[in-house]
Amino acid sequence: MSTTELRNVLSEAYGLTGIRLSRLASGSQTDNHRGDLPSGETVFVKAGRPDPGFRYGHAEAHSGAELSETARVSGVPAPAVRRNRAGGLVTRTSNGVLTVWDFIDADPQTDPLTPDRAEDVGRILGRLHTRFAELPAQARRQRGDGWIEGASGPLITRAHDLMSTIESLPHPSTADLDRRERLQRRVEHLGTLPELRRSLPRTISRGLGHGDYSRVNLLWRGDRVAGVLDFLGDDVPLAWELGRIAFDSLTVATSPTWRESALACAYGYRRANPHLSPDDFLAAPLMMALHALCSLYGVYEHYHRPNPVKEVQEDNTQYWTNRDIAVTTVLDELDALRADLADLL
């Protein structure tokens, strides 16, 4: 959607006239803008893309906005959603849908999580899971569980296809060759899936979660979380959502204090939500590793379906590298990490 079209929608559907829009280099599924109004107010505009391969449709947008509002009124620092003139949370456009939010003036997290920040992250996630467990039961989209029970064959095939793509490049860079080596190691790790899965709890606790509770969806003021963004509202394995943020890939890949940060996150979570079963809590690092092991997100898009926003794709490609380092590190430390978590019970 062009900037002119977007301004017209904001004027007609929200009464936001004279808005000055600035494109933000963030959003893997959406086109995001900062909107400055003549009154001095600032809003955040999130617009879906017409490509059906991007999942920000009406159902996803409405569920995310509704859940964000639930979290906000429960004391979680989430931005308020601006309703359109018809009272709706989501507005349909010729290109898809859009939502408008209050703009949170805070900093994104571009560095590894420190232990202090990680504890706050865990505390808020624990509060979210506790609050969401109180909501009336309703059908929710299940987060893909291929990492729990899916066959490894298709993943191995896709990894081999990516290696072939790299080998066919006329002048592969050093980075290309590094990715090829990582893909080869990934194929070897995928051969251990059956053994790793045997260590999962027999019954995995599921519930309504954020769906994408990750460092990129958090805003900060000092060491405190000032904003939780982009709720998806999926039905998720709760310990997986904990493990994913506790063992954040950038932090594990680059910080010498990654273990302290992971345990601080788990500690904060446990204090806010003591209801997660011990078996699930202890399996959080394994769930993180299995999920990452079964994903080629970032490297696949780099070669076959790059994000139209160049900076976003560069971030996603680096995310693949960091995640690959993180999954190897966590797999090597599983027994020690389980023992560390047991001390928090």
C-alpha cells in the first residue's frame, strides 16, 4: 500500500488527518509505520501485505489486538489499540488489514539480554500465562508442533536443497560457505531427533500464550520492559514459550553470561507463575532446542524468499546464524541446564 493510500485509510477510518508517516525497518509479516499527528500525538500503524504467504490477515490481527488489550488491562505494558470509527480493532483495506496503536516511546532490545533484563522478561511472561489461564476457553490456533512429533525427513531434504543452492552459486561468499557448513551439521543433528524427543514430558502443558514472545517484540526503559508487542494468541506449549525467550539466540550465541540470563529469566517466570508443572519447567531448554533444530527460518528465506524489506531480511539471516549457534550450545549443556533449573523449584 502506498503512503498516500495509507493516509487516506487513516483519515477515513480513524479520523487521523494530517498524519506524517515514517516507514520503520521492522516487521517480518507486516509493513510498519510511525505516524506523527499535528496534535503532537504519535501512533504506530501496522499494515498487512497482500501476499497470502504473510499471515497478518483479519483473524490474526483481531486476535492479536484483542489479546494485547487483555494483557494491557491486566498490568502488562502493552500499547493501547486505537479503534476505528466503527468501533473495530481492525480495519480492512484494499491490500489486506491494518491496526493502529498508541506509540510507545521506548528502546528496542538490540543487545543480548542481561540477567536483570532477563528476570523482568520472565516475570512478565509468567504473569501473562497466569492471566491467560483465567480466560474462558475458546478455540485457538495451535502453534505448529512439528518439532514435537514431525518427521525429520522433509527437513533434511530441505536442508540438502539449500546446500545445493549454495553450491550452485557462481561466486559463493565466505558467509555462504559458512551457512553450508552449518546446514550440514544441522542434518547431522536432525538424525538425533528421536532420542531427544524421548526426554520430553509425557504430557506437555499447553495454554494460551503470546505466540511470539521474543526479544524483538519487547521495548525497554532501562532494565524494565516498557512494551510487549505483536501478540499472536496461539495455543502453545507453555514451557516452550519460556525456553524460547530464556535461551534467546542472540544472548546464547554472543554473551558470556547467557547461562546467568537464562536462569534469571526462569526465576522471574517461576515467581510469577508457579503453576507450570516441574516436568515442563525442567524441559524448557530441550523444547527451545528441538523447536530451533526443526526450523530453517532465516536461511531458507535468504536464498528462496527474501523479505521485501532488505534490513529485515539481513536481520533474519543473522538470526539463523545466532540460532544455529544457540541450539548447538544448549544441546551440549542440556543435563547441566536441567540441574540448574531444578534448583529453582
